[in-house]
Amino acid sequence: MPRKTKTAATAVRIAVTDGLKAMPEALGTVFPATTLQTCFVHLIRNRMDFAIWKGHKALAAAIKPIYTAVSSEAAESKLNAFEAGSWGQKFPTVVNAWRRAWNKVIAFFAFPPEVRRVIYTTNAIESVNASCARSSRRGGTSPASMQPPS
């Protein structure tokens, strides 16, 4: 019979979120030392509504230098260049969204490139959640049933 144990997070060092309004306050209350990072994929995807479908790839490519920059200073320089360029002039709402989220964007640059590849998006977590949901619907195994016997 599997042994039941209580497990809970005692600390959260970084949280990557998709822009939920109450998340900063909730995390700040429970885990005050947490660094809050905005999911770049969600930040980009939410602004794509302002571009025609044919322009999505080009707009995403124009934004990519911002979040692939080597430092927060370089990223800000890339954002300024984007704003001054044709894309920034055509889509000022994209620039405004990045500026509003900037404090939650620059936290990303405190981490080494190896970690950045993992934390720039919530998609990996969403994929795991979707897999668990599919497995549950099919009557598959749950993490609890996969516990080794004690």
C-alpha cells in the first residue's frame, strides 16, 4: 500500500506566468522572495491579434532580438530599435505591452542562457498539464499510483 505523504513547496525561486493579474500579489504573499517572469510566448501571442495573419511570422522575428539579447541593457536597446523601426511605428501596442511588462521581462536576464531556454515560456508546463489531463480522461495512471511501494 503506498505511503501517503504531504508535500508542499517551501520556496519558489522563479515563477513564469502568462500575465494573470492576481499572480504577483498571490506569489508575493506566499513566497515573497519569488522572481516573477512573464512568459515571452504569451506576451508575443497576445499582441499578434493586432497584426494580420500573414504578418505574424515577420512580427515575431522582429521581436525575437529583444528576448534573445545577452543582457537587460541590450534587450532594452533592441526594444528601442524595434519601437523606432517600421514594426514599432505600425504596432505601437506591441511596444506598449513590452514596456508595461518590462519589470517582469528583465528578471529573465539575471539567469544564464541554459536556464533562459527553460524559463522563457510556460509552454513546457502547459504541455505536462495537458498530458496529465489526457491521461486522466482515458483512465490512465496518475502520479499517485506510480509511487513506489514502501
